[in-house]
Amino acid sequence: MTITEKVTQSANSTLFTRYKEGLFYKCYNEDVMIFVKKVKNYKVSSKFVKRAREKVYSIGFPASEVDKVKF
């Protein structure tokens, strides 16, 4: 799955998406803001992605955080 597809899926307000990458999960854009406001305050990374033609916000968090909260 490409970063563009992940960003597009995060724009869906009815679904919280997170992607397993090794031992951690990662979420993007709108889902980042939901996670930071409702679960735990993490440092948000941002970078401009040429393929997506926009600034992409992301966070990575351990799988144990997923077990604590029901999305």
C-alpha cells in the first residue's frame, strides 16, 4: 500500500485506520489528530511527500497502546 492510499483512507471519518509496521503501528493525517486527542499525546512528525503532493502527518506507537483503547 502506498503512502497516497494510506492518506486517502485516513480522510474517511467513519473509520480509524492504523497500519502495522514491525512491532509498531503507524497512522496518518486525520487519524493522527484523533489518536493524539483521544488516546495519548505523541509527537507528530510531518513531511512533504511528492507523490501525495501534500504535507503528511504521522505518528508511530507500540502495539500495547492499541490494546489499551477500543477504537
